Amino acid sequence: MSTPRPVFFVSDSTGITAETVGHSLLSHFEDEAFDETILSFIDTETKASNAIDKIARAGKKTGMRPIVIETIINPAVRTIIQQSEAHVVDIISTFLNPLEEFLGRPANIRIGRPEISADHGRYQRRIDAMQFALENDDGRRLEHYGQADIILVGISRSGKTPTSIFLALQANVYAANYPLTDDDFDRPVLPKALEPYREKLFGLTIEPKRLNQIRDGRKANSGYASLRKCEDEVRMAEALFRKYGIPFIDTTRLSIEEISTRIIVDKRLREKISTV
């Protein structure tokens, strides 16, 4: 496997925007391997200098020019980041400057999140949805499935956790996820914990070769990562989805945004959330 190119999502706030847009951009280069790092709250010149030192070390270690995808507001801080030896993608300037020209006025730029007082209910639901996603990740707290808007089902490393979190953050969806394991494949029936919630289930699958690459990056040369194991698990998971009429999507060439949007549309989640 080739050495992954270092990618840094750099922000003077949480880094969610930089990461989200960055993932969308990088998803179009499926033959490239990336080693991603989030550098959040880079809001002083000192922090920016430390950040470019870290970026430089990653480039030297890998022998590859890093990519930086940044959403820095402060001009002084942004200038330092742009002086790094990386290829820098400046999201704010790329999109905001043309919009300012079109509207004929400067943007009222503020670091951090927007005001939430006018829509506190929606913001609070987002916080609650995020907490729900974290607490109900990977089959934890099955007794809470009745509160879920969606339950993602799939084998290990098929994209369940990032999709659950994205659904919570971007769509205020209460998303749980359930991992299909060898125990579930011993008997080709729907896991008992999922039986009462069939209408909430949505499956995620992935091409075996891509799954093999992802797992090998975590546990190289293990039985868990072997291509044969990946092929068997994908085949059995898809057979289970078809047997029980569970809609599912192949995540191999899709960004998290695309996966989430298709789930929202297919399960009509926007209509449900809007009535809450």
C-alpha cells in the first residue's frame, strides 16, 4: 500500500466545516490514500506557527507535500498557515470573496459558531442528536433504539460511525448504528435487537477490496483485514439486507455527505424532523 499523503484540516473554530468540505473534495480522488489530521482552534499566530511546524514534519516524514484545507478567518493567522510548505486550500476566501463582489458589500465575518438564540430549539436538538449518536455508536445501549430516527446497520469499517455523526450534526437526526459481526452471521436471521425496528433500518455496504484496504490500515496482515474475510462479510451482510427488505447503499465511492443525503431522502427524514 502506498504511503498516505498528509492532509490537515485547519480551523480557528471546531474544524467541522474544513473537515466536511475537505472530505467532499478528497472523495473525488478515490485512488489516493490520505492521512487526515484536524487542527482545531488555531486562533493565534503562535498556534499557527506551531501548526505549520507540525505540517512540515509530516511532509518531511512522508516525503510528500501535505495538503492543508483551512477555514481561518483572522488574516494574520491565515497568512502564517499559507506560508507553510503544503498545498493550501483556503475555503473561506475561495467562496466568500466572489459572494462579496456579487452582493457589493463585505461579509460580517465572525470567528466561531453563529448566534443561536433565534433558533434555540433547533440548536438544542442538534446537541441532543450528537449526544445520542455518540452514546448509541457501535451497538451500545440497544434499549434506546426506540428513540432513534434511523439505525444504520453494517459490518465493521463500512462507514456507520461517521455517517451517524454527520446525520446528527448536519440534519439533527437521532442516528444509532449496529455492527454486524460473526455472531450475527452464524444464523442468517435479523439480529433480535433489530427486529422491532425494521422500519428504521438502513444498511451500509462497501466493496471488499476497499474494505480490505481500510482494515489493513488498522490491523495489517490480520484475519480481520484479509480479502477473503472482507468478501465473506460483505456477501453475508448484503444477503441479510435483501432477505429482510432493508434498503442499503454502497459507500465505496461516496462521501459522507452523499451517503447521508441519500439516507435522508430515502427514509424521508427531513419531513419527520421538521415536525419535531
